[in-house]
Amino acid sequence: MVLDSSPRLDRVFHALAHPARRAIVRQLSLGERSLSELASPLKMTFPAATKHVRVLEAAKLVRRRVSGREHRCSLYAAPLEDAMLWTEQFRKHWEARFQVLDSLLDEMKAAEQSRSRRPPR
């Protein structure tokens, strides 16, 4: 069970809160990329991309290795599982609530049809 107050979970959600970081995660889901490759489609400077990658590294979503002067990044998706488990709790809750609502609507519909079949007095 993932706790609501988990600092690790907080870092993951913080990291995913920015569209540029989500785009970086999306790119890295296709394979390892250099910082330049990550920055290019986002139309941002190398330093800006580096800042976003640092946030993803702090959340343990990205691993970086240095090869000469090039920094290569890869996705480490395990922390996403915590976020998925946390959101799954709510999906199950709302799914159960919608099933109750569906049952109630079915009952109301059946009652309405029953009333409309009765001959007028």
C-alpha cells in the first residue's frame, strides 16, 4: 500500500506535473536519449532541459550516465508504479460508486416504465 504522505510519491507527482517533464518521460520510454536530443523537440535550451532532467532524477524516474562530454539519459519506471498504485485505489473506489449509480438508475428506469404501462384512471 502506498501512503498518501510518501515523499517518494510526492516527488514523482511533482516531476510529472510539468508538461515538459512528461514529454521527456515519453521520449525516454522509447529509449535512451542525450540531453540535446531531449531538449530539441521541446524547443528549450540545454540548461533548461538539464533542470527538468534533474527534477526527474530527484524523483528517481531518470538515470543519467556520462559518456565523454555527452550525458545520456534513460527512463527508470519503477517509481511510476507507486503513482499507479495510489491512483488505482481511487479508480476502484469510483468504479464501485458508478456501479451503485448504475443500479439506482436501472431501478428508476424500471419504475418509470412500470408507471407508464398502467392504464390511466
